Amino acid sequence: MIDISEYSHMALAASAMGPAFVGVQVPQEPSLNEQSVETGDSSKPFTDNTRFVRVHAYTTCRINFGSGGKRFVGGQTEYFGVTSGMKVSVEQSD
């Protein structure tokens, strides 16, 4: 099983160099949408504004965004750039 959090923007932080804001490598909360996907299933299509997702696996599995696949171990969390309408499937893996 995996959990997916959908995001549209990176967070902004005040720059130490002046009044400008800079992007930081964390998603801007709250997320646009949350999904849980069981092994053997696919997610719902990502929302219109989704630009990247956080995927957390509870068990060892393989996730697939349409071609190829990425192996996750239980407890692993990764971020991926995506486009609206994409889906991710989850398969069992050793």
C-alpha cells in the first residue's frame, strides 16, 4: 500500500539576502489531494493543478507511472514530477 500527496507549488522562504523570496525544496502545504492505493490497484487521476507528488510506501512494492517501474522498500518516501491526469499503479515486489 502507498499514500500519495499531490502538490502544485514548492514552498517559499524569505531570503537572508534581502526582501525576495526563494523556492525551497519542500512542498507547499496543504496538499491538493491525498490518496491511498492498495497493491494491485491504480490511483485516481491526479488533479488539474498537480505538478508533483509525494509517494510513501508501507511495504516493499513497485510503482509505475505508465512505463517502467520503481521499486520501493517499506518506509520509503520519494517525490516525483507529474502532470495532471496521470495515475500511478502499485504492484507487489520482492
